[in-house]
Amino acid sequence: MKKTKNTKRLANMLLKNYVLSYFGITVFVLIFLVTTLLVALALYININRLDINDAAKIMKDNYKEIDTTEIEKLNGFLEIVDSSHKVIYRKGNNPLNTTQYTPRMYYEMYEIFNNETKQMQALVGYDKLEKKYVFSTAYNKDKDFLLVIAVPEKEYFRSLVYERKLTPKNYLLVVIALNILMFIVFFLIVSRITSKNLTKPLKLLTKGAREISKGNYDARIELKSKNEFGELRDAFNNMAEKIAVERTLKEKAEENRKNLILDISHDLKNPLSSILGYSEYILKDSNLSQEEIIKYIETIRQNSERANKLIMDLFEFSKLESSEFKLNLVKQDICEFLRELIAVYIPQFEDKNIDYEFDIPEESAFIEFEAKNLDRALSNLIINSIKYNSQNTKVIIKTYVADNFLQIIIDDNGIGIPKSMQEHIFNPFVRVDASRNSESGGTGLGLAISKEIIEKHRGTIELQSDTDKGCKFIVKLPIN
Ligand code: ATP
Ligand code: MG
């Protein structure tokens, strides 16, 4: 279900991209049309007015030199009128063939139209013309004549027709080139957007993977994405996190292994050198008395026992730690088992004058456990409570069921274990009294073995303690 939802997210992004591209193309087409039009206006057609309406511009002292081709092309005419209003020169076709201007006509041409740029009204005198004409006049002061240009209105407007600057073929080439250019720009933009959404996350992921392969396990991927790339980022970061944790664990395990070897050799060194020393002493000195020999052999025996216990414990601990180790679980009454176990230690409690109180339910409680190993685990807790505490200490052992767990509590009010050591006390070779030669001190493997056995039973062991506040070991074993 979740997967479908997630798949939609990338699909949504792609859909968004497509829709954007679609609108982009539409906008592009619009821009293209407008540009084409603008280019057409700018390049293809060009408004080119003839100067026929501006007589002053084409004025020349020698009026015969005035170029009249355009005027004649448009069916217009040019007339030169002297100061006596007589038409002295004409080019083009004046349908009225005027030879003499009336004073009114001359006045109008001179006063009103002189130097005015555009006028398109038929005038007095020329109102008889069949077509309407556009007039323009200019007066030549030096040569004292009036220049009159007239072009039929229709032709005049036709002359304003836009002129082509480019040939159709060139125009088409320009438009196509412009079109291609704009398409390139458009697709560059679209590919940029797509790249931002698709290639950027991929690049970041590749970079992260490279960092990890280089051994930089702190590398994390920073990517703001809610789609599959976001999931990939999370999976990647989780993986990196796990690798980092695994690596730390591995380093720690390696260090523990080294320390274990150091501890073993250290703990074996003392009894072994003692054994070696005393046996050499007995062998070399023939003057030793019988009692002395017995005393030394006793020391040798004690040290052998110590070395043997260490080796046996170590062997047991390694066996428990090996992946092949399997408990031989049997469903049996744990209460009965506990009563029998505790009974064994009553003489030791009494010998050391340690107060005890046991609270084991009368009724049976059947759970699966292996008697031999659980005996080993719990015995160590009971022996510790006797071994490390002085007389008049009170030890309470009780059992009850809570939350599907059978809880076994071994609680004493003795010297306790400092809070700072609680975290490590279940590690092999950890002892509160660091001096390893101490007579009372064991191997420091007891609690490590107890913990392994209890965990093999899918249970837990926990310690609540502090210096002078005693130790409370809470063992929980699953009922089912
Ligand atoms: P082993 O059990 O192999 O003979 P050990 O008793 O030294 O050796 P653990 O049983 O692991 O090893 O105990 C570790 C240390 O914890 C002990 O050396 C002791 O200092 C301390 N300790 C354990 N139980 C108690 C207790 N009930 N009261 C005070 N200290 C304790
Ligand atoms: Mg012990």
C-alpha cells in the first residue's frame, strides 16, 4: 500500500514536469509567433514613405534637375509657377493642363501649403480634378518660383505600402534560425529543471556512496526530497549509520579480545610462576623439612587450582559465547529447582554468619530451562553475596511472576558495587577489587558467565547497587 503511494510521488513529479513542459511549449509558441511578427516588422517589411509630399526636400534651384520619376510613377505631376502665377514648367500629367494660377490659387499654394508637410485636399482651381490629389508646395526664394507637387490620393496611399527589405527566402532563413535558437534555449531551461529534479539527487547519492567506499562512514546525504529519492536518502543514511555502528562495535570487540588475552595471560602468570617457583625450590633444596615441603606443595596446589578454575571458566565462557552453543531446554518447575539450589548454600550462609531470607512460592511454576547452566548462573550470584560480604549482612532471595516473566531477585545489604562499575561488571575479568592476587578475589568471569547463560535463556540480568548500599541482582526469565 505504502509502495503504491510512494510510486505516485515520483510519477507526480514527472507529471508536473510534463505539464510544465507543455505550458512551456505553449508559451514558447506564443513567444515565437510574436517574435516572428516583430522580426517581420523589423526586417521583412519596412514602411518607406516617399518624399513626394515634402516639396522642400526635393527642391533644386534648377527645377529641371528635380527627379520626378517617383511622382510620375504614381501618376502625379510637378509644376513650377513663377511670380506672375504662370505655370512655366511641368512634368507628369495634370489632367487640367493648367497654364495660369489664379491669384487665389497661388496665394493658397504659397501661403497655406508652403512648407506644410501633408495636405490632401483638393484646392480652389484644382477642385475640378476628377480624382482627389495630395499637394505639397515649396517656394524658392533665390529663383523666385513656387514648386507644386500633386499626387492622386489613391496612389499616394499606395506608395506608403510597406516595402520588403529581405527576400522571402532570407526572411524564412532568419525565422528558422531564430526558431532553432529559441528551441535550444527552451530545452536548455527544461533540461535544467529536469536535471534539478533527477540528476541532482543521483549525483548526491553517488557522492555519498563514494565517500562510504572511501571509508568515511560519517558521510550523510543532505537532500530535500519527499519522493523516492527522499526514501533512498533515508535508506542510505540509515545504512551509513548502521555501518558506522557496526564498525564501532567491531573495533570495540577487537579491543575486548585484546584485553581478554591480556587479562588471561596476566591472571595465569601469577599462579603459574608461583607453581614453578615453589616446585623448583623443593627440588633444589634438599634440607627442607617435611612440614615446609607440605606447606609449599599446598601453595602449589592452591595455585594450580586457581589456574585450573581460570582455564575452566574461560573454556565455559568461550563455549557459551560460541554460535554453536545450544541449551538443552526442559520444561520443569523452577520453584522446586530454586528451593533445591538455595538449600545447597544454607551451610555457607550459616558458616559466615550471614542472615538470609528466602521467598519462593509454594506452588509450581513450569518454565523451560537447562538446570545445569541455570544452576551455574544463579550459584555465582549467591556465592558472590556470601564471598564479598562480611558477617551480619542480610541476603534476600525471592521469586515472583510479573509481565510474563519469572523474576528472581538476589538482594544483599553488603558492601555493594560502585555505580560507576555497574555498566562493566558483567564484562569478563571485571572485579571491584582490581588487585588480581587478592585471596578472596575470583577470576572475574562469574558474572560474565551468568549473563551469557541467562541471555541464552532469552532472559535478562540487571544490577541495582552502590557502594555500601548492597547489591540487588534482578534476573528475568520468560515464562513462554
Ligand atoms: P568468579 O565468580 O569467577 O569466582 P568473581 O566473583 O571475581 O569471580 P564475578 O562473579 O563476575 O567475578 O564478580 C565480579 C566482581 O563483582 C567481584 O570480583 C566483586 O568485586 C563484585 N561483586 C559481585 N557480586 C557482589 C556482591 N554481591 N557484593 C559485592 N561485590 C560483588
Ligand atoms: Mg563470582
